[in-house]
Amino acid sequence: MKHFFIFTACTVYSLKMVLALSIFMFTLLIVGLPVAFFLLRWKYTSEKQKNRNDKLKVAFFHPYCNAGGGGEKVLWVALQALQEQYPLAEFYIYTGDIEANPLEILFKVEKTLNVNISKNIRFIYVHRRKWIEAHMYPYFTLLGQSLGSVYLGFEALSKCNPDIFIDTTGCSFTLPLFKYIGGCKTGCYVHYPTITTDMLKRVQNRTAMYNNRPIIARSPVLSMGKLTYYRIFAWMYSWAGQCSDSTIVNSTFTQRHLNTLWNRPIQLVYPPCDVEHLKRIPRGKTQLDKIRILSLAQFRPEKDHPLQLQALYELREIISEELFSNITLVLCGSCRNSDDAIRVKDLKDLSKHLSLENNVEFKVNITYDELLSEFEKAYIGIHTMLDEHFGIGVVELMAAGLITIAHKSGGPLLDIIESSEGSRLGFLAITADEYAHTIRRILYLSEDEVNSIRERARASVDRFSTPKFKEEFLRVIEPLFK
């Protein structure tokens, strides 16, 4: 009986503890969070008012501004356009490239991206960038990176609270932070949705990919759990998107997905591509004794460089060894970090494993002048990313007069390459075998067929020019400056 009373007393005490804890958590949620929100908002907006001057402060959120890829091209050309349109404004960039000083960054922008930036720019260095990197989150990567972007965003906001905040990296969860806490007007240029309806379908269909591990794809229970997690995250992503006062996307592919997820006005502005001087590269008669296939993409997993090596391996099986010995696949791209460098080493190992080392060259972090030289020497362009959001590299390959093959999805399919006979601008493929047979077909095209495709492709890329981007970008972003 004594033990029964002790057990009853402990149970009642435990229930009281649980009830007290529940009341505390509920009070914290209902009272604490709103109080914290209003205190933070008061802190940052009052500081902004105290430090206000006559100049408008415009800040870009781009933690990898020194990476040298297509996303960075959008950042720098957009900044250039705003500097020309609003010369009295002050411009800032939040960057995590702490190892590079401002002069080094601007020098690289000029050398690798061919963009000259006015000195009216200040760099706000942030030190929490690692928290938005995928390797920090072995599980729940999307959620971890998004919350990490908020953590990084708080550091950025604490160092500079602008009047206008523009995200150009897809860190959409920074938008509510700067809008509601910082009191900023907000805008974003979205290259690729953080989550898409296609990703939901792949998890639902249990398709194994680089963002859906085989162990999850094989398990109905794990797939259901991941699908639930994706749906909750998609709702959170949609809420973050509502905090953008001006939303710009780079392609029809991205626009379709965000229209579904964000359900708000979204403007399509194609990214800037250096087409004018690329179109002036002379193209002589095709020489089958020296065929260079040019790949232009950052060394990131989604670019699927292994597919290019597999395609080259398959090509060897369907053409003569004599002709194959004249073919070189040239992989040009930038490395952002040590993970990308490891990726390049793995690709080199794969080329040796496939006995392709004599037919593959790697050009890592080359200058823009060196890239122009590769454009001049190449005959075929290749791009293999599934669901590429747009494909600046694809446009540049076409503008340079290369007969281009891209993945039959995303931007290349919807915006860039018309593949019907009679109006063909290039070719589309999916599997390594399809890429190989397409390359073989190109090798045996007549000179007239090559010239027809080349001329149509070069004429089509004017809609993606840098002047066109500047004009459209300024038109869409103008409401933020009123």
C-alpha cells in the first residue's frame, strides 16, 4: 500500500510537471515570440532611423559573390545596371568570401565575367557562411540550410540595415527577416526554387537521385516521412516567398514552379549572357581531324559531369577508333571550395577508369580570355544538368557558334533550344547513349546543315543579351526605389 501511494504521488507530480512545462512552452510561444519580434524590430528600425542619411542604401545578399558562375554574373550585371540608373545610392554586398579583399573580388569579376563595376560598392563581410553549406546538414539538408541562412542573415542585418534588400542566391528565408525585422523593401532574383513540385514527385515515386538517397527511395516508410517533411518545408518556403515585394525569376521552368508554390506576381527576366562578342568569333570549315567538345559549368554535383564522361565512353563504341582519337572533351568550370576540388579529382579518376584520360582535358578557374580561346577552338558544346534552371553556359555555347547538346529538361528545353527539324537551334538528350548518338550525328552533318543550325542559333540568342537583361531588370525592380 505504501508503494502504491508513492507511485500515485510520483505520477501526480509528473503530470503536474508536464502540465507546468506545457503551460510554460505555450506562454513562451504566444507571448515570448511576439515580444522578441517587436523588440528586435524596434532595435533595428530605430538604429536605421538614427543612422539615416540622404543616400538610399541598397544591399545584395550573395555570400558566394566571388564564385565566378552564372549566378554571380546576374549579381554583377544587376549591380552595374543599378549603379548606372541610381548613381547617388550606396550599394553593399553581403559576402562570406573573407579570404578576398574588395580589389581582388572586383579584379576577378572583370577577368572572369567581363563586367566592370564602379567603385561605388562596399563589401559587408559575414563569417557564418558555413551554416548555409550542405555538408553541415547530413539530414534535413533543405531545412538546415534555410535556417542557417536566417542565422547568417542576422549577422548581415546587424552589420548593415539597408533601405532595399535584394537576395540573388535563392536564400528566400532571409526575406522575412529583412522585411519584418529590418523594415526593408525586399526583392529577389530566383535562379532555382529551393524545392520544386518535381522533387515532391520523385520522392513520392521513390526515385533515387543525388537529393534522394537510395536507402530512402527503397523504403516506403522513409519515403512517406520524407514526403511529409518536403510538404511542410514547401509550405514554409511559400510563406517566405510572400515577403518579397518584387520577385524575378530567370526562366520559364523556375516561373512555373514558383507560380505553384508562391502564388504571387512573378516576373521573368532572362539572365545576362555575353552574346555580342561571342557571335563575332569566326567559324571556319569543320575539321574532323581535331574535334573539341566544350563543357561549360561549375564543378557542382547537379551539373552531372560524370554523364559527359559516360557519353564519351559510349561514343567510343559507335565510331571508329581513328575518329575517336581526334576527339577531346574539355571541361571548363570554376571551383567554389574544397568539395568542388575533390569533385574534379574524382572526375579525373573516372576518366582514367574509363580509359579516357587521353581524350579529356580539365580547365579549372580559367580567365575569361582563356575561355574565349576555348570557344574558338571547340566545335561542339555539351551541357548535362537535369532541370537546369536556365543555362547561361548553353546560350554562350550557341552564341559562339558551337553545335550544342543540352539536357532535355528545364531551361534548355523550355527557353533556349528549339530542336524541331527546319528550325533547329541545337540538340537535346537525356541518357549517355542519347548524348553519344547525338554527337555521332553531329560529326556526320553536312557543312550546309552545320551552318544553318549555327546561324539560327546565333540569331536566337539576342533575347538573352546583357543590354536586354539590364532593361528588363530595371523595369521590374523600379517599384522598390519609389
